[in-house]
Amino acid sequence: MDLSFYNSLTRRVEPLQPLVPGTVRMYTCGPTVYNFAHIGNFRAYMFEDLLRRTLEFAGLKVTHVMNLTDVDDKTIRGSRAAGVPLRDYTATYKKAFFEDVDTLGIERATVYPAATDHVAEMIALVGKLFEKGYAYQAPDKSVYFSVAKDPDYGKLAHLDRSGMRASVRISNDEYAKDDVGDFALWKAWDENDGDVKWDSPWGPGRPGWHIECSAMSAKYLGETFDIHTGGIDNLFPHHENEIAQAECATGKPFVKLWMHCAHLRVNGEKMSKSAGNFFTLRDLLAKGYTGREIRYVLLGGHYRQPLNFAFDALAAARTALARIDEFTVRMEGLAGNAQCAMHNAQCGGAAGSPGGQAPSGAAGSPDGQAPSWPDKHLAAFAAALADDLNSPLAFAAVFALVNEGNRLAQAGSLDAAGAAAALAALKKMDTVLGVLARPAAAIPAQVQSLLDQRAAARQAKNWAESDRLRDAIAALGWTVKDTKDGQRLSKS
């Protein structure tokens, strides 16, 4: 599986060529833990999850580092306003972030370094930049990076260096795209920082935001690594500054491949609290949507295209996932009771082909060979991902599998082996998408007993008793449907 991705540095799609064959070292700009992450943040984290899962799907071993920014202008301002120590303030939002990650089914990174645990590494990196003449201490006692001394500065954002203004210093952690100037490596302490400070060769203070990622990525991934990801809003100035700091300190290339996802818009507009369209994940959960449905929407658009997030899209996701779930149940019934048990489906005595016996004329496994029809859809799925993470085409391959499986089943030409192959293909696809597996429903013992009794009644053609048991099951909040493949149970 040959992978190709768009490189923001070169502005072209390039084949992935890991520095060490068979392994990929990858860094992600993680959350600033000053508040609950919003769905725009999770658009970026979902793209990065898709990337990591695709790399693993291709057989690569991935070391994934995602930082936690727990000291910067925002976190200090928030902790002081709340009247609590910085570490206690950020701990609340770190915990919330990991809860949200789990709700969305995002795979955990290999390591999550927190900035406050790596200040020594940041001081050491600033020291190297001093030694090599790229850093200087200003009259305000803060230490800045001299942009003019780095001839490569601006190569990621493709800046026109002729428009840069000399001697402009920017002390804020975040600043506008047109504010090109010397940026803070070490911020001298002032009264606005309260008790947040560390000792350094340049006096008490704290690291600038940009130095954090350069220092922590080097510690865990080395001075040169394969992939750096983030939202497009991080490209400049944050990622540009990371490159300048790292390459000027080491004299080595920092990152081979830069990947950025586009913005998320809500109902066609930029997300903002004033517009009333600012949502955290928790806001959406409170409205009755599930993490699975939200994940589906966030994965649905190509990562380099702006994604419009709307409640209609969540409703459509619910419908699409229900269709996939119905297909899964149908294939489980055809594949036999062993498959049903694996996926928590309750067949309740299938009325179709008992034990997954092949119907006459089934499209299954001639001469004992495994059915091949699901493989073409799995190949299309893999090809879509390999071509710069084309998730819309990947989902198209999923539904092509569903459509063909349903067509064969409806025609009575799908045997147990074919159904099992379809389930296996769906399971492989889900190692990347993380959204196709039907959530396991815990079926109460009373409901299961009634379902078993109903299966026996239907076997005996006692239709009146079958109807009575169906109504009893419905009264307990469950719906049972009769299909040619047997009883199908779902939560009402």
C-alpha cells in the first residue's frame, strides 16, 4: 500500500517515504487546556486520527506525540480569573479533553507531553539559539528570535520576505498572519503572570508558546522526524516559528512532511459565540447526538477542504449509520450464530438458513475458496485512503460493499461464507474509520427470555403467541422485526 499525501511545505502531493523504513514518527499540535475543546478543534484531531489509523492500516509502526499546552497567555489568564493555581486549573480541562477523545473514538497518542513538565528542555533549546546567534535579550528582559538572521524563515507559509519589518517584536503567544516579526522564545515575568514563573539564565519567566513544540518534539521524536500535523490556522505563525527554532538550533531539517486540515464552519458560517453557533462536544451530546454520529460527520469531508457542520448532517449521519447497522445484522444472520455472538446480535432462532447454511445458488465460495466480491470494495477503500486520505471516496467504498451485499442477500444468492467475508471487510475498514461497528446493546435477561420464547412459538407456527410475545417485548422498550434471516431486535 503506497501512500501519498499533500505536503504543505512543497505544496504538492508526495509519496510517503519514512526516514526509517516501516516506521513513522508523527507530531500533532494538541489542545491548549484553558477551556473545553470545541468541535473545530476536534475536526483537526479527527483528521490526525484518520491519518494515524491509515498509516497503521498500511502496516507501518507509528510513534505519535501530541502536546498539551498548559502554560501560555490563555491558561494563565484563566487560572488567575478563577483564583486557582495553574496546574489545578489546567487539570480540569486535561481530564475533559481525554474524556472527549474517548467519546469520539480517537486513538490515544503514544505520549502526551505537557509543556510545564518540559521547561528545562525549552531553556536548553533557547540556550542553543543564543550560542548560534539567533536569539537576543531585549530591554524588557524577554528573549526573542531574530527572524532577519534566518534566511529560510517563511518557507512553510511562502512569505514574501521583502515585506517584513525589521526590529518588530511580538510578545503575544498568538498573533495575526500579517504580523511578521521577532517572536518571544522566553517571556520575562511580570505581574500578569502571578506565581507562574521558572528561573532561567535570562531571569525569571516562562517559555513562549512556539518553543514548546520544538523542544518536546525533539525529545520524543528526534531532531528530524517524518510528519507534523495541525489545523491550517497553525501553519503561520506557529509552525513557521517551530521550523525556525528547530533548524537554526540543530542545523538539520526539522520535518519531512507537513499536513494541515482546513477550517470547520457551522451552518456555513465561522464558529463564534456571538453568532450562537459555537459548540463543544458536550453541547452536542446534551442535544442527544452520539459521539459516533459526530465522528461520522467530522470524517465525512476531505481534510483539506473546509467542512460545514450542520444539524442536518448529524441527522443524515444517524440514518447512514442505521443503514450500516442493519447491513451488519443481516450479514451476521447469514453468516451464522457464531458471528451473531461475536457482534452482540441476537438472532433468536433464525427463520432463514439455520446455522448459516448456504441457500441454493449462493454467491459464496466455489471450490472452497473465499468469496472475492468484498475484496474489490476493500481495495477501493484502501486506494482512496492512500490518495491523500480521500475519506469521501473511502465511505463510498463502504456503501458500495453494503449495496452489493444487500443485493446478493435479497436475491437469495449470498451464502454464509460470502456474508462472513463482507463482515470481515467491514471490520478492516473500521480499523481506520472507527465508526462502522454496531454499538453493543446490553439486552436484559427478561427481554432475551421473551425473544427465545417467541422464536419457539414461531417455530411451532403459534402466531397468536408470537404476536403476544412481540407486544410484551415492545412494552419493555424493544422492537423485534421478522426477516427471512430471523428475528432482529433493536432498542425502541
